[in-house]
Amino acid sequence: MADTDGEDDSRRLSEWLANVTVALALWIAVSPIAFDAPEAAMWNNAIVGLGIVMISAYNETQRAKGERLHIKGATVVVALGLWAIVSPFVSLLLDGGGWPLWSNVLGGLGIVGCAGYNVYISYQLDELGDTVGGSD
């Protein structure tokens, strides 16, 4: 199946958003150190951030092989991004806070937006019988 310019643009945007997602996930993983946050925040953010990086790396290897993006994995990234947004507020209710609140909220919003778009475009390309980032 020949690629159209729109599909190529969608692939490029998807790849760029995946890279932004990884950068934001790495920031979430290390931000508690920068803000001298409590140990619970460090563990939470490390697990969430590195989980997102691992899933994104798997999806990138799928993309490099010309295979379909793992939509369930991208959906888990969206869920982890949502947790990054909510977790400082949960901490605030449970133990009075101390987390890098706005850093997590903004990073999580970016991850949800980027990964959510990748889920959306993956479904769109699936309907066309194509792959995200795949080569002919």
C-alpha cells in the first residue's frame, strides 16, 4: 500500500511525540531529586517514569521493525501519565504533600497528550491497514 503525505506526516508526528513522551517521563523520574521530595515521591516517580520509558522503548523497537504500535502499551502509558498527575494530590491528602506538584501535573499532562495522540493515530492507521512508523 502506497503511503500518502498525510500518513507520512502522522508517522513523523507520532515519532516526535514518542520522543517527547520519553523526555517527559525521564523528567518525572528524576524531578523528585531536583526538588528534594520525600522518599515516597522518589519511588513513585522513578517507577512511573521508568515504566513509561520501558514501554515507549518497546513501542519504538516495534516501530523500527515496521510492525504495529502496541496500542495496549501506549494506553498503559496514558494511564501512567494520569497517575503522574493525580499522585501528588493523593500524597497531599494522605501525608500533607511535599511532592513536586506542578512538575508532576505538567509532565503528566504532556505524557497523556502525547501518548493519547499516539493511541488515536494508531487506531486510525489500523483502520487503513498500515503501521505507525512502519516502512514499506
